Amino acid sequence: MLVNLSAWIGTALMGAAPFLIDSTTGKVMAILGLALLCLQAYDKKCYNLIILNLIGIFGYASHFYL
């Protein structure tokens, strides 16, 4: 139940983030969305998606320091 809820929230955040991606809010939404989707990927044993999500999280987070 918790995995399903986090997946839906993560999907909603990832769906809305591109419209705000130039702002800090958009980047935080993308990071949170990817992190929440990692829970579903782990539950489904989709380790390749976890790696892709972590790369995305690192990419968005790096914009805070550049």
C-alpha cells in the first residue's frame, strides 16, 4: 500500500516537475519524485531503474551547487 501511494505521488511530482524545472521548486519536485519512484522500483526488483533514478537525482541535485 505504501509503495503504491509513493509511486503515485512520485509520478505526479515527475509529471509536474518539467513545467517548473528552471526553478528550485521544479528541481526539488524532480528529486523527490525520482526518490519516491525508487521505492516502487526496489519493490519490483527493477534495479536498472534505481540506477537511472539515482543518476537523475544526482544530476538535478548538482544544479544546486553549480
